Amino acid sequence: MACNASYYPNYFSLSDILATQDRVPCKFELSVYNLGYLDPSSGNKDVVAGTKLELPCWLARALCSSRRHIVSAQLPNTFKERYREIMKADASVVDLHKLGPHYYELGQHLLPLAGPEAAALASLLTQTLRERLRGIMDSAQNSLRDDVNAQIAKLDELERTLFHAGQKALQDHQLWLSRRAHILTTSTMVDQHNKRKFSAIDS
Amino acid sequence: MLADKALELIRELDRTKDGQMPAFNEDTIRIVLEEMNTLFEQNQRDVNATVAGDVRYFSGVHLRHAALERNRRCLLAYLYNRLERVRDMRWEFGSILPADIRANMCEPEIIWFNKYNKNLASYMRSLGEGTGLDLTQDIKPPKNLYIEVRCLQDYGEFEIEEGDTVVLQKNTTHYLPMAQCQHLIRQGILEHVE
């Protein structure tokens, strides 16, 4: 199945697997026999042509391509014209985490399904990230460790990675400025492990 | 929905980050494998029907095949990501893992860990023209030969290379050769003070 090989960053990536799980509204163009349990509400043994179902993105990608056309997929609401308008108005205030924690990744996976809207979707993704990036960088470089949770509540997973990278750079820089960069510390895994052990003892 | 159980495995790994090792979820894996078997058998039947000339089953074959591939991807990703964690733990915890982490690993993972241990050790021995080089030392460039450390927990006697022994008791501070106490710092027994 070379046609839908877009495993980014690799085949084993957890976030990519999670991103391709989000639901996409689909309409069956052909009848699919003996798989009626996909649509439990219908009670049929088969999925008849014309049924509308929400399928996970990975399934929609496999069934809707240039070579075969078993279902026709639509964009999920969050990528449609209405949300595109909202993003155009001001992307930086939108709660992307609520719209789907893997907004950008899902968007990329939807590109081959988008048909005539593909160009609009692609520019939506890049424009959104471009508009939000400045704010993310700014808050990553200027917020202390305590109030991080409030800062990242509205960011999607990709943006969180960027934010944490920025925070790490800030902390490393501060350590270096105060000439403490060479001090050895407990490795993070051990630290986390000990914390859990102690909290288990306490409780 | 198809492949939901397999996704559970992925979610489980995604929830537990930073050095946690969730227990090897053999039950769910078995359920996923059963689901794959069923899908495969149904596909075989429908493929035979298709070959016999009944083409209407073909779309179902595609659908199940996609689900099979999805399940395979989830299972492989689960195993692979766990292995990556096991590998990282060799560098973080050292060659001996805490008992509770070991208990959460399955038998092949423990064997793999031991092999990795052995490979790494023999590689490190082969470095530096026969003298060997401990790659797990000096994660950060050292500045002094001796450093001041404070004990965070009772450890007992600790013999340093010159032959002296020091008793590492909680809240005592010592002046020790860096090369030898680094591992204890990494493992959270000592704290580097400046």
C-alpha cells in the first residue's frame, strides 16, 4: 500500500498513530458486505452504499484514494470553511487543544482527502502555525516553570513540543549564565522513579 | 470499532512518559491478535469468493486489510517503543534496573536488556586502544577532578580507588573524586553541591 505511506516521523511514532485516529465523516460509495457492525445503529448485516459514518482517519485514507473509491471523505468540521474563517480572524486565541490535540498532524493526513479544498487546507495549516508561533516562542522564553500549565492549555501537541524545547533552552541558558551548567544532577528517569516510589510509600 | 483495542496499547504508552514502564499488557495483545485472526479468516473467505467470480465482496476485503495493517502497526509500535524505553533505561539507571521496573517487563524484554548490556559493555571495553572507555561517564564535561557531594540517603561504605573508604550517611558532605561518584549522583544517592 504505497499510496498511503506517510508515516511521520516514522512507522512506530506514537503521536502519528494517535493523530490518525481522529474521526472523519465519510459516505460509503459501494456496499460493504458482512461488515454491518461498523454501523451498529442500522442493524443491517451489510453497510449499504450511501451510509454516512464517521471513520477513523487511517481507514478513510485507505478506502478513499485515487485508485479506489469505496468511501468518499469530507473534512471534519474543524477544518471546514467556518473554522478557516475563525483562524483567519485571529488564530492565536483559538483553543487548538480542544479542536483536536493533533491538529496539524491530522490536517496533513487529511490533505489527500480534501480534494478541491486541499490548497485552502494547506494554507490554513501553515498560516495558523505561522501566526501562533510568535506567541508560543515568546511565552516559552519568558515564563517561569510555575505558570507553564496555563500557557500550554490551548496548544496542540506539536506546539507543546516547540514550547518545551523553548523552555529547555531558556533553562539551560540560565544555568550557563550562572555558571552552574557543569553541575551533575540526578538523571530524570531516576528522579521520576524515586518520586513515584516515595508517593507510593506515603499513601 | 476496528482496531480500538490496539489503540488502547498506544494510549497506555502515551500516558506514561518519562521513565515509567507500564506493565506488559499481554491480555490486550492477545485480544488484538485474536481480532486480527478473525479479520484474516474472513478476508480469506471473501477473497476465495472473489476469485470464484463474486466481485461484490472486494470492498470488504480492502476494509479489513486496512484494519489488519492498522493493528499490525499498533502492535509493532507498542513493542518498539517499549524497547526504546528499555534501552534508555540502561543509560539512566545503569546496568541493574530497579525491581519494580523489571517486574513490568516481559521475558523477551529482559533478555534483550541483558544482551544490550553485554553488547554495550564489550563495545566500551574495545575502545581506547584496549584500555576501554566508560561512555556512561562524564555526560557533562567535567571541570574538576574532585567535587563536593552531599548524601541524600544512607548508602553505606564506599571504597574509592586510592583504597580509602568513606561512609556515605544521609546529610553528610564529602569531597570525592568525580570519576567515581558520578554514577551515584546520577542514581540520586549523592547530590553535587557547589
